[in-house]
Amino acid sequence: MLFRSALSGTIKDVAGNAATLTLPALGASALYVSKTLVIDTAAPTVTGITTSTSGGSYKAGAVIPISVAFSEAITSIGESSLLLETGTPATAATCPAVTASKTLSCTYIVVAGNTSSHLDYKSKSALAGTIRDVAGNAATLTLPDLQGSSLYTTQIIVIDTTAPSAPAGLALTAATDTGTSATDGTTNVTSVVVTGSAEAGATVTLKDAGSAISGASGPATNGTFTISATLAPGTHTITATATDPAGNVSSVSSVLSVTIDQTAPTVTGVNSTLADGSYNATKSVPITVTFTEPVTVVTTGGTPQLTLRTGSTATTPVNYTSGSGDRKSTRLNSSHV
């Protein structure tokens, strides 16, 4: 808007008369009535950086939208970029061209090798591109201080593209490994408990012969896990994988072989290696008891005995002497003198 006395200078007509320089009433000239001329010499500036992505951990392939807000509507020429602090390689969010918008919408796609414990842009000069306001003023692309924008302060976005190590040390607990050794993987219970170590915070999943076991997963708290699993009688090849909070999955662990045997051994025969004949009181008679499978003799409650009939009504107990602990043997040996 002009002041009525805004015109100055020495102005005369051809006869030499000095011109009256008083202008039309304010707001009455065609300059005001017929034209809309905006004078803008201020450069647009960045006012904030935000994301709609929730806090959490994200792996390679995750898509994270990031918005850059300006103090006024801007137009960008071609694609702009916002370089992020993602380790090596540092990766930029790409920002397609916009027209007369106060927001530059960018997209960050996580790539293998990216890592960040708390996502932020790389520096205050991380925004690059040709960006102007409608008057043609080049935008000032200086960003807020590091750790000062909503991208950083509103949530914690963790970038993790590294798979955890395979779980290790798989074993049955002593309480569910009922075999001759507490570490032999042989048991007579179907509800077993598997322990081991894995990356802290990861979720461990058990599989049997490559197939998931229903309900058999759990957290690796402080780097160790204890997971219950229900298995059918028979032999099993148990493995485990670990999945970190970002969704990265480890390689498969070494195999834990488990045998669940609920069939009691039975006696298949009683015999002696001694030849047929008559023997006096000084002769030792070896007697072998054979079972359907290898057995272990437990002597903590007393020595096992085999009672023999040594007359029409007389019986003689003979003590067990050998055969326990031989996993390949099915014989228990006793002697009668």
C-alpha cells in the first residue's frame, strides 16, 4: 500500500508547470485494486523433522517415513535427500519433488549394514536439494541441532540389520534327562526342558527335525533361555534359532539329540554258558539274564539277586556280579556255587 505523498521528484509538463504529486486515495489505485503483488525476500527455513514410525527395532527392508517441515510453502526441484546417521554405510532418505507445500516427505529404506541405537540425521547440513519458496528465495537448509528434532526426541528408533549368533549349548535339564547320565539326552518323560545360551533379548524357537515345536519358544533373558517342549516317544533332533527384536533370525544351532523311551525292558531269557552235566559244591555256575534292550543295574538299594530252585522245594538266591553299564550288552551275569 502506498502513501499519498509517496511520489517525489521534479516533474513538469511541457509548458513548465510543476506537477502535483499527490497520489490517489490509499487503496484506490489500480496497482492495489487490480494487482496482487507480494514482496517476499525471506528465505524459508526448516522448522522441524518428524516421523510417524513408532519406536522399536527395524531390520533391512523396513520403510521409515520422515517429514521435513518448513516455515512457508516451498517447491523442490527434483529429488532432495536427508542423510541419516546409520553407521557404514550412511544412508539417505529420499524426498520426491513437491510443489507449494510446507512439508517435504521423505522415505528411508533400511539397507543391510545400517546400524543405529537411536536414529537421527547425520549433521545439521544433512538436507540437500534445490528448494525455494514461491517468490524464488532459496531455502535455508540448516537443520535443528542433533538430537533436538522430534525424529530423535519423540521415540527411539533402533536400526539393527545384524542377525544374532546361533544359540549354543542346548541341553536337557537334569530333572528331565532321566537316562544313565544327566547329559545323555535319553529320558522317559515327554515334557522336557531345554536350556542354552543366545543373544540377550532375542526370542529362541525350538524345532524338531526342522519343524517348529508347538509352544516351544521363549526369551533369552540375560543371554540364557529355558524352554519347555512336549515330544512324542521316539528319537528327536532338536535345534534352535534366535530372533532379535528387529526380526533378524540367526543360523540354526547344533543338534541336541533326544531319545524318549517309555517302554520298560523285559526279560527275554535266562541261560548259562556251562555245558550240560553234574557239578559239585565247588563249581561256579555262571547264569545270564537277557533283556530286550541295554539295561543299567542300580545297586544303591542293594545287590540284585536271581533266586534259583536248587531242589524239589529248596531255593537259593544268587547275587548279580556284572553286566551293568554296557550300553551294547543285554546281559546281567550272576554266579551260583
